[in-house]
Amino acid sequence: MILPNIEKRQKNSSIHDKVMFLLNDLYTESNLSRDQLFFLLEHLSKEELPHLYNLAYKKKYTYYQNKVFMRGLLEISNYCSRGCHYCGIHRQNKVISRYRLSKEQIYTCIDEAYSLGYKTYVLQGGEDPYFTDELMEEIIREIKQRYPNTRITLSLGERSYASYKRLYEAGADRYLLRHETASKELYQHLHPSDMDFEQRRECLTNLKEIGYQVGAGFMVHTPKQTNQDLVEDLLYLKELKPDMIGIGPFLAHSSTVFKEASSGTLEETLVMVALTRLMHPEVLLPATTALGSLHKIGREKALKVGANVLMPNISPTATRKDYEIYESKICIDDTADHCRNCIESRVVGVNHQIDLSVGDPIYYNERR
Ligand code: SAH
């Protein structure tokens, strides 16, 4: 059980005071000890949520104001050689039909995304051996040649150091690879025995070392997840210092071994997004599609509690439904053009504004 009190009233006033004190401390220091974080997750109640959310919004506003960076998400393949127990496109799923986009299809989607104003393209997929280093290199070079002042983000799972380096040298700028969980035991529960906790972490350190802007992250309310596990996630992220942190609710998929498990809730996810903003004032924090799929204004709510990135779908409408990492995914019948407009009106509706620049983190130019 995670965050056991967030739907309840706080009965004890001294606990309320301590929780408020810790939230204020987190706001000023951007850090807390392991014990303090654990206390916070155990005792945070409905009473303190507005304060947490306000602090997180204020923190985001200080660094990024009400700007929302836009990234076009292109789902290039749902073939996957991995067997992650939570994921709907795991290798054993015989129910979904598999697809991969051709180079030409990818370029067509990117052309359209560019014409809609996107300056960042996220190429995401299962771990599909078809997309060799040679092929990815060619695709990256072509996109960069067509649109030099843009950013390419890859999200293609675990690859070797040499492969990451080669794709970086071809022009990829960013890489999203959620650590999924910072607890080894939980990692093993969520993944088959041929996947290795240390190896995933090593991928993240390799990506950083090579020079990518790196995105890590985790799901909220996976089977067997505890507050201790969430504390480990928060502390691991503090140590890794990624440029982006993706946090979404776990959504149980009917073609996985976790089909009977309960999914994450809106409030649980918002709490983790808000705490992450307080711990990482400058990080890029997406309002995830999973949150938008869980609740019709889930992403808007995330913007109100510290998120500052949106990743609208730019995949061909025909293949969207097959990229089913979880079910009830939003926008599967839409076009890139429709998603672009829909997002803009949602963002404006909650007093935010779309930012169509490449959207690097604010410290990025100083660091280079
Ligand atoms: N193959 C790539 C991309 C994975 S999909 C990789 O390994 O990084 C992107 C993210 O979706 C995953 O990292 C995981 O955190 C999330 N995800 C997968 N299945 C999910 C589910 N059932 N519910 C919610 N999020 C899920």
C-alpha cells in the first residue's frame, strides 16, 4: 500500500504540523532525508495536498513560468524482445498485431510534426532488433539534415554503450529510459529473470556519460510497490540528476500477468509529480499520456502541480491502437493535427502557454 492517507482527513494535529513543516523544508532545501521522505509518504493526507500542490506549482513557476514544452511522440515499433510483466507489448503477447514503421513513414510523420510546429521528436518503441544501429543512424541523420535546429529524443530501451554512442554521434540529443523502480527486489518482481536491475542503471550512467540529456522515471502503484520503494525512487533520482523525469500511473493490462492488479490513481500520481518537482526544481517533468488516459483532465492537473512538458502523439492513426503498452490509451483515433490543437486548447484552459522552442532544461546552455 502506498500513500495510505491521501484520501483521508488528518486526525492528529501534531502529525499535520510535522507534514507541513517537512513540505516547507522540501520547498526551501529541495531535499529531505530517507526517514523524512518516508514519514511524508506515510502521513501525507488530504489536508496537506493543496499546500503540496501550491508549493510545487510555485517552484515550477519560478524556473519555467507557465510554459509547457511540446514534444511530438512517434511510436516507431511495437515489436519487443523483452518481457516486462506490466507492459502490453511484451514479447509473449500474441493478441496484439505487430507493426513497425518504415523509414519513409517515419519521415512523413516528422515532416508533418515539423509543419505543426514541433521542434522535438521522440522516437519510441519496443526493443526491436530490426532497428539496428545502421538504420537508426540513417534515420537520425536524415531528420537532422531536413530539420537541423531540432532535437531528437530516442526511447528504444536498453542498448550497448557503443550503440548509444553511435546514435549520439549521428545526432540524437536525448534518451528516455525510465529506471522503472530503484528497488532491486521490486525490479525483479516486475521483470522476467533475463532482465537485470544493474544493467538498466548502467545504461542510464552510460547515456549520461556520452552526453545525452537523459530521462529516467518510474510508474506509481505497480504491484507490490511500497512507500519504501517510492522513497528509493526519489533518492535515486536525486543521485542520478536526470534532465527529465517521467512519472505515470501503472495501468493494469489484460494481456499481462498483472491483469488482476489494481492500477495507480490520479491523486497518487499527482503527489509523486509534485514531490519530484520540489526535489528537482529545474527538471523537465512531463504530464504523461498515462495520466491523461487514467483521467480526462489528468494531464492538466499535472501541469498545476509542477509538470511542464507534454508529448502529443504524432504516430500514424492506423498504428496508434497497436502501441498498446496499457489499455484505454487516449487519442488512438486521432491525427497529429488534431492532437496538436486539442493539446493547445487544454493547456490554455488551465492558464498555461505552449512553448514550441526545442525546450532544453534551463541550465543547459550554461553547462555546455
Ligand atoms: N522500450 C522502451 C519504451 C517503453 S514504453 C523502454 O524500455 O524504455 C515507455 C514507458 O511506459 C515504460 O518505461 C514504462 O514505465 C511505461 N509503461 C509500460 N507499461 C505500462 C503500463 N502497463 N502502465 C503504465 N505505464 C506503462
